[in-house]
Amino acid sequence: MAERLALPLILPSPPSPKPIFPNHISYHPQPSPSPPPPLLQDVVHRNFCSSDSLDRLTRSLSQSQSQNRIPASNFRERTRIGRSHDANRGKPWTHHRLSPQGQAFIQKLIDPSFDAARIDSCLVELIEFYRKDGLFSLEFLSMELLGIVKGLGFNKKGDLALSVVHWVRSPGGYPLALTGAVIAVVVNVLGKEGRVAAADALLHSLRKDEFEIDVYAYTALITGFASNGRYRDAVMVFKKMEEEGCKPTLITYNVVLNVYGKMGMPWNKIVGLIKGMKSSGIAPDLYTYNTLISCCRRGSLYEEAAGFFREIKLAGFSPDKVTYNALLDVYGRSRRHKEAMQVLKEMELDGFLPTIVTYNSLICAYARDGLLDEAVELKNQMVERGIKPDVFTYTTLLSGFEKAGKDDFAMRVFDEMRDAGCKPNICTFNALIKMHGNRGKFAEMMKVFEEIKKCQCKPDIVTWNTLLAVFGQNGMDTEVSGVFKEMKRAGFVPERDTFNTLISSYSRCGSFDQAMAVYKRMLEAGVNPDLSTYNAVLAALARGGLWEQSERVFEEMKSGCCKPNELTYCSLLHAYANGKQIEQMGILAEEIFSGAIEPRAVLLKTLILVNSKCDLIVETERAFLELKKRGFSPDIPTLNAMVSIYGRRQMVAKTNEILNYMEESGFTPSLTTYNSLMYMYSRSQNFEKSEELLREILAKGIKPDIISFNTVIFAYCRNGRMREASRIFSELKDFGLDPDVITYNTFISSYAADSMFVEAIDVVRYMIKHGCRPNQNTYNSIIDGYCKLHRREEASMFITNLRTLDPHISKDVEQRLSERITRKWF
């Protein structure tokens, strides 16, 4: 595997994040990314803080202790501003504890006509006012500065607040009056305005002046980075803060914990953060527990989430609405619908009415598992309770129907959404892009892009990831690379989901080496693998039939790196199927049927797919019956698998039963459905039906693939209708597809079987000329044709002259063909 991965990486290194304190490398070194798990490394080489939390942070800023450069005797004792003491909470700014001169100063600065260049002279005038009134002292000036920067921050004048600080620090100012509370407020204001670079530079400048940065300024900067999506920078500040011996507060830990959750940090890192918090003597509060439960979503850690829920009560806290919604969402993402509904009941018994968030989580859980009737019923239930569905509700249902292959129902949801006056967002459009793209309807997909512009939306990172996934699903590796380049050109930086999507897309295109190169680049970029990454790598290994490597990765996951989920087991099944390990596949299947591994819908559907692929009809039907027995609805891939196995066995009546079910249930036949039907008819007496189906998919705007054309060509060649086969061959080329070795071998085999050796050899000459290399079956067909007619000498002469036809033929191939003649003759 190492040789395969020694190719140039397709992904350029992302730019290094800007240092937290520019031009001072020794102050804030870049942390090294966590080392990748050993086995994945071997494979290669071979809701931020809630507004309430931010309010609490702001209220805590005034607690900052006096800095060393200011005598402690100059300050009166500070008290924590709580909910009952904050005069500004929920009200317009009231200039609390600010002198009349300070109030007038703020009003002057927030006037639209104020010239920012005059701020220095205005500050000088303000100081003169203080002197004339006999108010001037460092203590008084410090309190005035705090009130002024708060007032400017309230009026979203962060640039002016920063200018005030710069003036106070200047040689002609009063640097001794600058306190940690003032700095923390300014950093917080700049962070809220998205100017974290300016906040970062301010703290760096203060450090150079030996100003001691306190925990509130650090926490404000961490929050600013987190609120602006710069998670790694937020973590770097936290690490530097600890290195400096600055003890984090509860709010600091809560902010960092939220960042860890957003980053998808490995679970052991999250647990380690909480242990460090407790060892510092800081007890978690309800916000901490709510955040921990939310962190359990990514890995579907429902057992851990339930444990935190119990711990909340043991700690003497009462779960709130956020707690219940987070726990319900974890159960939903873990596909545990009964437990999710139980949380809903307990929530209502505790006096909390379900909200739109509650219902959306439940609808998403049912839709994700294909239980669309239940999802629609929940939507109707919320309407009856007076809760109006929002864009997330409709988009979730649309995505559910799209995934199930019920395109008509998906579009009905979209129409209902618009009729209800609910404006689609980028998530809605992303779902439509995925639907049309996965059906090969690229013209419709581009129309969705135009619709995005009309609705004044902008493509987001998910849009690009969706495009990558769509082209990967369709095996279009050139387009995958092109979209990725366009994504970077548009200014989007790859993040974990992008890397996961690229790994999956390239492996679907058969480019395993590129998939693993992407994984390597992901690690080099400092992005930690998560459950989705493991599953993407496992899926890539599975497509190559590398079942032994898959088992080792699976064992590593179980050892604590990441908790396997149902998708992990699905990849194992595919690895066994592609590796022809039927016995291993059967053992795992029995664990699913027996309940040792919970028989979730996705697992049963995967069993149907892999058994169908391996042509195990008894096992396929058993899994299909188990799926219906457990109340799960089949989706389009499941039904396609049934059509495929019945079609291969010419079980027309059974095939029609599935097709009738699809029509009655509103499923939209996909290209895979039609290809399976064409295969069935191409090998029957009604072989001309295969071309009729090809015309049908063209009329429906579905783009046929090389398999579609090859199947129809086979139908005609098999029945000696070479003229019609040649006509389809011309259409294939006109359609922009390149004939593959199977296309040519179909013609060669048919000509040779009919003793038309001149024509067969002409096809070989044509395919070589057009860049398609013959394979073992190409020449076997011709040799077998000669042997069938007992024309051994002509067969031997063909091998003797083969190098003239194919200059790249190897001696080993010539020897093998000679041995084939001998075997056939005797």
C-alpha cells in the first residue's frame, strides 16, 4: 500500500493559521496536532456559547483584579454583576455609574457625524472636565473608562472603544488607569463584531508592554475566536493561558468545551478537559452538562449522554429545556426512536412544552431512518399544537424523501413549503442539489444554482461538500478534483466534513490511493479524525475488498479511539462481500439477526445489498423479510437490490412485484433500477425491451451510463443483431461516453462465436487504436472461437502474429494463450 500512496498529494497544504499574537512566535507557539491513531496512520503509509453564556461572561468582566502596575489601594472592592444587579440587562443602555461628562462623551462619539480622527482631542477635553470638577483620580478614570467602552460596545462602536484604549496607553495618556476589566470588555466587543484579529493584536501589544493579561481577557478572546469559527485559534489561546499559569474559570471551561464539541475533538480529549476542570476545584454547572450532552451527538454516544443526564440530577440541578432537547437529539442521531420519544414524555411531565427544536429533532431522527410516515405524522402533530413548521422542518422531510428515492414526495414538500410562505434556505437548496445530482440530472442541478442566486442565498461549505459527494457518487473523479479547486478558489477552507467527503468520493471513483492521500493531508492539516472519518476510511477499504485491514481498523475503534456505529458495521459487511468472505459475512449477519448487534434499519438494508451483490438469494430474501417484520421501510437502494437479484435470475414475476410496490409507494426508479431491468431483458427472449427501457430513461432526462449502453449492445450481439449493436455503439459515443473493454469484448466475443474472425480482429485493432487496452477475455474469445471449430493451426497462427496486432503484448500472455489452445484441444 505504501507504493500506491507515494504519489504527489492532490491537496495543497492549507495556509497556517495566523499566530494568536503576531510577530511574537515564542509567546504563542503553534500546537502540534494530535498524533493520528496508529492503525489509520499505518493505512496511510501503507450554538457556540449560548447568548446566556456570553451575557454571563460580560457580567463577569468587571470582576477582573487590579493589575500589578496599579496600586491595589487605588480601587474599591468589586462586586459580581448578577442578573438582579445589572441595570442594563434586557434594556437600552443607561450609562450606569457613568458621570454626566462620560455620558456626554459617549453621545458625541456615537453621533453619525462624529469624525473618528478627533477622538484624541475629545479625550483630552474630557480629562480637563474631570480636573475642573475635582473628580480626577486613577480610580475614577478607570471606572469611567470601563463605562465608556461598555457604552461604545453597546452601540457597536468597537473601533472607537479600541481607539480609547490606544489613547489611554499612549505616552500622553494615562496607562496606569488601564485595568483588566477594560481590556476584557474591549476584546469581547471586538470579538462580537468579528474583529478578532484586532483583539488578538491588542493583547499581543499589551504583553509586550508587560501588562498582565487576566483570565477574563483570555476568555473573551477565546470566545471571540470561537464565535467567528476559528476553533483552533481558540484552543491555542486556552493552551497559552494555562501555560502562563492563568487559572481558567467555569465560563472559560464551558466556552472551550463548546469549542471542542464544534471541532469534533476525540472523546478522550473532551473527557480530559472535564477531568482537568474538576481537578482544579471547579464543579460543572448545568450549562457544562448541557454542552457535554450536545458533544455526544457527533459520535452517537447515547449511553454517555444518558450518564450525564443522570449526573445532572445527582449534582442537584434540574434539567431545563436545553437539556431535554439535547438529549433527545442525541437519541435521534443514534437512531433510537423509542428513547427519544421517552425523553419527550419526561420533558412534558417536567413542565416543559416541546418546541420547534424538539419536533425538528424527532422528525430528523425518523426521516434519517426512512420512517417517513412517522416523520410526517410528527409534523402534523406539531401543527395541531400550534407550532408552525420552519425551514428546517421542511428541509428535513425533503431530504428524507430524497434519500428514500421518493422524488415526487420531496418536490411536494418543497411546494408545500413555498405555499406556506416559508422561504427556502441554503440547506434546502443543498438537498435539492443532492437529489438531482444523485439521479444524474445535472441540468436540473444547475437550475437549482440559479435559484440560489434568485433567492439571495450564497453557496456554503455544505454546498461544495454536496457537489463533491454527488460527483463522487457518480464516479466522476475529474469533476471531484475540479469542484475542489473551485471551492478553494471561492475562499472556502477544507474542514473535517470536506476531507471525509473527499475520502468517500475518491474511493467511490476507484481512486483508493487518492482517498488515502486526502486522509494523510487531513492529518497534516491538524484535523482530528472522528467517527465519520473512520467510517469513510473503512468504506474506502471495503470498496477494495481489504477486509483484513478493515477488521484491524474496527478493532482499533473498539479499543477506545472511536465508538463504532451501525455505519461501521455496514462497511465491514461490504468489505467481506467485496473480499468474497461469505462465511465472515454470514457470521456478522447472524449477530445482527440474533440481536447481539442491534438490527437497525441501515444494517438490514446493507445485508440486503451485500447478499444481492453476492447472489445469495435466500439470505437476501431473509434480510428483506426481517426489514419489513421490524417495521422499517425499504428505500430505493434496497428495492434496487431486490430488482437486481431477481432480474439476474430471470424471476420476472418477483421483479414485477417489487416494481409494483415501488410505484404504489411513490418511489422514483433510478438509473440502477433501469440498468437491472435492462440486464434482465437483455438475456431473455424479449431482449428488444432493453432498448425500450434505454429510450424511456432518456425521455425522463436521466443520464444513462456505460453500463446502460453495454447492456443493450450485449442484448443485440447475443442475438446476432450486429447492425443494431453497432447503432447503439455509435449512440454511446455521440452521448459523450467512451467505450470500455467490456463494450469491445462484447463485439469480439459475438463475432468470434459466429466465426467472423476478420471482424473480431478488426475490433481489436480499433480498440487499441482508440486507447483501450485488451484484457485476458479479449483474446480468449478469439482462441475459443477457433478451438470450437477445431481450427488449431489458425489459432496458433493468430498467436504467432499477435505481436503485429498488439505490440505491447507480453510473452507471458502469449504463453498463456498457447496453453489455452492445448487445454481446449485435449
